[in-house]
Amino acid sequence: MARLATLFDGHLDLAWNATAFGRDQTLTLQELRQRERELPRDGRETPTVSLPALRSGHVAVFQGTLFARAQPSTPPGRMLLRVDTDHPSQAIAHAAAVAQLAYYQLLARQGDLRLIADAATLEAHWSAWERGNGTRPGCILMIEGADPVTEPDEIRWWHERGVRAVSLAHAGISAYATGNGTPPGAGGLTMAGRVLLERMAELGMALDLSHLSDASFAEAIERYEGPVFASHTNCRQLAPGDRQFNDAQLRLIGHRDGVVGVALHNAMLSRQWQSQPGRREAVGLSNVAEHIDHICQRIGDARHAAIGSDLDGGFGVESVPHDVDSIADLPRLAEHLSKRGFKDADIRAVLHGNWLDFWRHVFAPAEEATTDQDPPLL
């Protein structure tokens, strides 16, 4: 099948990979893999994402994370070796996220990507790609797990620097909410989380519901009147576990005109992988299409499902569908959606249109800034 559209990926951790693992995102995947060939794995799997790979896959826009957790109980040895994302305090998580912000800003100054924080920049950038003149991906900044926000009023500082979306927690408990993996009865949002939502609403920011526990999800979607979405979350009915959302939660996001981005981690795609990890041949892009189809069936249309690949979000080639070697393979998803009966217009919606419409809505109430205007420096 011919390529139907350029892509919009709802969730990528480019800067975390650079600052945590020393991955120069301007290199080709071949160069990155060669550099890591002799290194100890220490939490790394074979990378699938770099800026050249994004261009090869026609990924015009992605939501780029600032990702740093505050988990004081983590053994210091793991923190020192930087084999995970945990830090001993919110202040240090803040510093780590600022370093990631600086990396995105530098890539933008070098011309390797374009930071998108307003409607005018989004439209100019997308128009260039639609005309065939797109040479660099665009990046909408979001904070994954709000620990880098040291207190709720600080969100204004992040917003001034271009951050347009926030999720309240990652796995475990943050200063603002309980995330997936917390025991039942652990509660939902904290008082600080409720205040943070108020501050975000004042700024017109979007709330990413990914990773929230069921209790936090229920409270957050009821309290928050602004735009909501799930950048990288799959279907619990197809891959059990509280990291995925149940059908009622999917319908609530659809009812709020939100979007659900399907992730490519095999543990989130397949019961078979969950029971027999490592059998990569058992999971394919067909499973990704199955989750997208499930979201569409439960919500009732194809206007709320999208891609939120999360590629290199702590996993790599070893833990993604067998027919994916890099992010450049994402356009092949169109073939699997077509086999499920998706029409071309619906396939374009999934590949980019739904995210594009969502962010047009988020940006619409705000005063449009001058195209390519840089956010304040650190």
C-alpha cells in the first residue's frame, strides 16, 4: 500500500535517552547501535529511535517528554549508574528535566527539530510537511510524571518555556498522584495534585492521563475541565494490567474529545508476551492495529485513536513487535489497519489527523505566537 500520510507520534523520550544513556539523537541508528555494541546492557536495549530514523519514517511531529521521577526509596547504586529514571528528590528531578529541556532547545537551535508551542507554528510546520518541504520533525513538549514540578505554581515557569502538557505520575506514587503499580486503596490525587490541575487549567494545558492508577484517573478526569488525552496507553481487555485502560476509561476519554495513543511495548500489546516474555515473533504490528481497532469500536468512531509509540521508552528492539526494527517502520501500520477494514480517511486520522485536531483544539484558545518564535531560554 502506498504511504497515505505523514505521521504524528504521541510519545517519545528523545532527551531522556540522550541525557541518561548518552545517545546522540542526531546520529543514524546504525551509528548508535555500533557505539553501544560493546557496552554493558545496564537497562538498555537496542535503540529504535533517532532523528534520522524519524525523518525516514515521515514522522512530522512528536510529543517529546521531559522525564524524571523523584523516588527517594530507590537504592543509590541504581541512581548513580543512571540505569533508571529515579532521583532522590523533586529538586534533582527538576534539574534532570531542565537538562532534557536544554537538549531539545539545542536541537532546535541547530535546526534538527522545531519546537511547537502555539497554533501558528503548528500550522506552518504541518503545511511544510504536507507540501513535501518538511526536513525536520516538530516537537510539542510535555512532562511525563510531574515530579520535576517542585510545587504547583511552578508550572507557569515550565509553560513559559514551551511545555504544553503534563501527566501527574509515572509508575508508583508521585507528589501529585498515584500511578500504575500502586496497590488498591492507595488513594488518588494528592492535595498538591488538585492544585496543580487548577494551575494547568488556568494556562490551558493538556492533561495526559497515561500511567494513572484507576483512582487517580477517576478523580483527574472528573476534576479537570481542560483537554485530556492518553499519550501512550493500550487496552486492558487485550493486554491485562493496570498500565492499560479499561473500556469505560477509553469511552470517557472519547467523550471528552481526547485521543489515546497506542504504545509499541510488547507487554502492553499481547497476553502471549505477558505469559512468555521474549517470544518476539508472537507480537506484530497486527497487534497494534488490534488495539487501535478496539479503541475505535469502544468509543464508536475512528477519531480518538492514534500512535503513541513510546519507542525507546526504557525498551528497544528486543521488546517491540517482530516487524518493527525502528521507528521508520511505523508507516507499515497503515497496511494492517486497511486489512481490518479502515478506510483511507480513517487511516490518515489514526496516523496523524487525530493528534493534529487535538492540538489545534488545545492551542485555539491561546493567543497565537509568531511562527518559529523561541521560548525563553533557561
